[in-house]
Amino acid sequence: MDNLDDILTLLESPEATVKSSKNQKRKWREIEALKDKHRLRKELQDLDWSHEIELEELNF
């Protein structure tokens, strides 16, 4: 019965959900940062259409 209790404890532990939640939040932050860079590049190109801006030039 100890094995069953150990398995149930592992399945019910909140650590697994915390880690996946943190990874999910990190991924969304990365996606939002990329969207911000693209938005900024588009705005800068609208202001100065003669200059091509690369994403690597945008540091933030």
C-alpha cells in the first residue's frame, strides 16, 4: 500500500503544475517580446520608409 500512497502523493503534488505554469508564462513573455519588436519595427518603418530595420538592431 505504500507504493500506492507514494504514487497518489506524486500525482497530487502541486509542483508539477507550478513548473508547467512557469514555463507557459515564460513562453508567453517571449512571444509578447517578439510581437513588441515586430510592432516597433513596423512603426519605425512607417516613420522612415527609406530605412530597412532588422529585428537584431532593436535592443530592449
